[in-house]
Amino acid sequence: MEIWKICRALNNPIRLKLLRMVMTSPKHKINVLEACDALGLKKSLSSLYLKRLAEAGFLRVERKGKFVACSAALGGRSKIERLQTALKELLSSKNGQNWTEPILTRVNAISHHGRIHILRFIAENSDVMFNELSSGVGMPKTTVFRQLGVLVRAGFVAVNCENSLHSYRLAPQKDLLSQVLLSFAVDVRFAN
């Protein structure tokens, strides 16, 4: 699965809260009814969110009759494990109400195939000018401008404004989640 599809599964505050519940529970396991009670969701909606996380490789689903339990999917998928390790610190933090915001900002930036294409082009052509970037990725300038805005706000792309000309390069990443996401995004061999 491509990284933008994996990030799209994470790009939802409720799914992040569910993943946090699994990763911070004593046995790294919850059942669907626990998730419903904890977040005030209907069983069908809770199941749908957990299924989406399982499809992306973050959870394993175990069924015993009508009982459905989800556990953290560890082992076998090293890239997912690296992403889970990067997420674990942020998911287990007690940063009040807004702990999801920094995660959502980062995964949203990587959750679109066009933004991945832009990141790869910038990685290959460091300090690239806007017109060169637009023609290199084969997208309309308005689309490139809009997608660059998302990447700049998330801190993945830095803008160099010398001589009133703008060039773009990858920004250095300070936290583990951003480092892992960026390394997956620019690695064209990621699909597994």
C-alpha cells in the first residue's frame, strides 16, 4: 500500500483516538464495544473506523463469534512498524485536548498522491523554481501552488526567497514522525 493511502487512514481524529486506545491499552488490544463506549460511537461506525486502520496495516482484527477485538499489528511489516514507533510517543502523550492536531497536520500533508509527487520532484531537484516544479510534476500551476501550501504549512518544504524568486527544497525534520513520513514519501520503492 502506498504511503499516501496509509496516511489517509490516519487522517481522521476519531481513527487516531482509536489507534491511541489500542496502543496505550495494557495488552495493546481493545474490542469494538470498548471503543464504542469510550468514544460514544455507534457499533457500526466504530467497526468501520477500526476496519480502515486494519486495512492500512495498523491493526489486526480477531473474531470469535460476535466478539471482535483489535490489536496493534506488530511484526512482518517493517515500514508500518517504523510509523507506529514514530506515532507511539505522540499517541501516548498527555498534551491535553489538541494532541491530534500535530499528527493530523503531518499525515494530511502526505495523504495525497499529488503532494507525494511534488515531494519526490523536490527531493530529486533540490532548490527547484516554481515554474520548473510545475512543469516537472505535470500539474497546473494553481494545483501545485495549493499543494505546496499544504506541504509548507506541515513543515516538509522550505521556501527560499532570494532576489524575489522563490525556490523550494525539503525542510529538515526535527521530530521522528516527520522524518519517517518524509522518508517514506520520497522513497519511490515504498509500495508493498
